[in-house]
Amino acid sequence: MKRKMVSAILCASMVAGMVVVPAATAQAADKKVIGVTMPTKDLQRWNQDGENMKKELEAAGYEVDLQYASNDVSTQVSQLENQVANGCDLLVVASIDGSSLGEPLKQAKEKGIPVISYDRLLMNSDAVSYYATFDNYKVGQKQGEYLVDALDLDNADGPFNIELFTGDPGDNNCNFFFGGAMDVLQKYIDDGKLVVKSGQTEFEQVATANWDSAKAQDRMDTIIAGNYSDGTNLDAVLCSNDSTALGVENALAASYTGEYPIITGQDCDTPNVKNLVAGKQAMSVFKDTRALASAVVKMVDSIMKGEEPEVNDTKSYDNGTGVIPTYLCDPVVVTTDNYKEILIDSGYYTEDQIK
């Protein structure tokens, strides 16, 4: 309705003043609005994703409606419904639960609003136009491969004790993180070279609701009390991301007395980078959200211009209604050997932020 009024005013001005206004000039005055919804401000990475996205979209000439949903699905549903009702021209959605946004996505499709699924795949909706993420299977692979090398599993006798932690079961990415890692590690578990003393190996057993550090810490406290309180060594902990790793590290500091284990992570959150430098976490997989934001801005720009955006995967990501064309960014392993180069020299962090 707003655009119709603007067009009517422009047309009236042209007639009254007998001035010819090129159509391109009128279109340029009608700035497109991009709705961006992020899951929460409680995790550092989503703050960075949201701000990077807003900054780059605004630099490209778009208005941005950026919303955070406090990890509450009903809040995110309402935010999306409002963005649709308020006339956003395109939606970028990082979901809390990828299967719970069917109604607002349906409304978006009915109004012809394109939807880009951001980092977490929106499931069971044919309203999703494109998906932008990191190669999340590769994230898990890199974590598994790091543990294989660090423990020298192909040469050492073992056995080595390991515990497993992944993230929220409503986040489809967990299937890729955990699946990629277990595709590397499962054979060593089957051979008895890796031993999960807690017996918790199934996805449902090792998942962490909302990727919550406190929940991961509680579970690790219980595992230590039941399996490692007598001084038995825990050699490694597979953690799918940094918030779960932080919970594990807090539990170890509180009650574990054996040799310190090798711990994986993902996202390079500042507390975890500090722990990495201090020797309390062995690695974190870095997903440069600046690169992902840039990729999404290019996708938005192409769609708004009526062009086909660049994708590099048209086979892997089926959301239940079909394969979603996807652009994948590459993750990078960060350790004490390269964190300065990857995180500080690149300008992602300052040295003061990780002291």
C-alpha cells in the first residue's frame, strides 16, 4: 500500500509539472526492506551474525529489520509474521527450531516473499528459496579427524576414553556436525580403541537443548561422578560447538582429577579462545560469519535484481519438500598454532578481547 501511494504521488507530480522522471529514478527511491531474524542474543556468534548481516545489507543500499527471538519459537513466529505483514521484500531466517515456522513461511510464500534459510535449514516448507551455511558435515569431520590425529588412533594401542556432546536436537545442523564426526570416529569405537564409559553414544543421549552451557555442564558433572571420580582418565571429549565445550570445561574444573582431555569445539567464542590459549581446549572450528554474511548479501542482491544467486551445492540439503539450492562456506580448524593468524591478524578479534 505504501509503494502504491508513493507511485501515485510521483505520477501526480509528473503530470502537474510536465516533468519526465525516468522509471529507474522512481524505483531507486523505493528502498527494499530485508527482514533478518536470529535465534538469540545469548550466544556470541548470533550477535556477530546479525550485526555483520545488517552492516553489509545497509552498505548495499537496503533497509534492515533485524530481530532476535530469545530462543523462543513463538517469539520468532510472531517476528516473522510481523515482517511479512509489514511488507519486507525478502526474509533471511536463522531458526530456533527449523520445523516450527511453517505458518509464517506459508504467509511469506503467499505474498511472493523469497526466503533464505540462514545457517540452520528450515524444514518441511516449500517457501524456502535458498540456503546459506557452512559445510557442517565437514565441521564434524574436522573435529573427528583432529581427535584421530591427536590421540594417534591409527598407531597407538589405546584404549582411550571419550565422551560425546552435540547440540540442540531441533537444529538440523546437529545431524551434520555429529554425523560427520561419528563417521570418522565410529570405527574406533567399534574396534574398542575408543571407549565411551558413560555408554551414551546415541544422538538423543548426547544432544544439548538450546546448545546450553549449563545443561552440558550438568550432564558432564553426572558423567564424571559416575565414571571418572576414581581418577580414571578421560582422554577426549567431542563437543560439537563452543558453548557445549565451555560447559564441559567448567565441569572438569569443578570435579575432574585425571589428566586433562582433548576437547573440540566450534565458533571460536571468546571464552573458548581464551581457554584454547590456556590449554583447556584443543581446537575450535572457525566459521567466519563475515564470509557467510557477505555470501548472503550477494544472494539477496541477485534475488532483488531478478537474477539467479550463486550456489555451490544442489544435492545435499533436502528440507523435506525437496533439495534447497545452497551456498556453502568453508570452515577452518583453529589451534594454538594458528589462532593469531586466523582470528587476530584477520581483524576478527583484537588481542585484548582474548586476553
